[in-house]
Amino acid sequence: MQAELARVTLERDQAVQQNSVLSQDLLAVRKQKDRVTTAHRNYERMLVHVLGHRNEAWHEEDTLLANAEEYNENLHEEIHQLHNQLHPHHLLGAAEIDSEDEMDEDREMEETASGDEGDEGSGMDNDHSE
């Protein structure tokens, strides 16, 4: 019976020691999990922060691009105005050409209205052939 008691006591001591080792391992795993969870939360916060900065940068880029396009359009218009100020004879030439075109159109309309009526009998020129 003494031997049996010694054997059971030895098994109990081994189980207690193994339980102690497993408890320490479990505590280490929990600490590691907490560190990983904390690191994960930190990475998520950092990612949200970086994405926020990226979105702000994209918005700023869009705003700057819109401003640059508007500025370009204004410069383009200003160049035309300056060119017209430096070369006013171009404007007169263009106006004369436009007025000559209008006069030619008026003459054609008068000729058509008073002139020969075509085969169709409408008195108007037909530019397309059917």
C-alpha cells in the first residue's frame, strides 16, 4: 500500500507540475494574443489615417486640376484679347470677310427670289441631289 501511495503521489506531483507549465504557456499565449490584437488595432488605425490622407490628397489634386484648367482657359482668352489688341487689322479683315459673305448670301437670295424657278418650281436652290 505504501508503494501505491508513493506512486499516486508521484503522478499527482507530475500532474501539478505539468499543470503549472501549461498555465504558464497559456498565460504567454494570451499575452501574445493581446499584443497581436493591439498591433492589429494600431495597424487598422494607421491604415484609416493613411487612407484619409490619400483621400484628402486626391481631393486637393482634383481641386488644383480644376483651378489649373480654369486658369488655362483664362490665359487662353487673355492671349486672344492681347493678340487682337496687337493686330487690330486682323479683326477688320475678318469683319470685312464676314460682311462680304453676308452680302453674297443676300444677292443669292434676291436672285433666287426674282430669278428662274427650277424644275421643281419652288424658286429655291436645292443643294442636294436626289
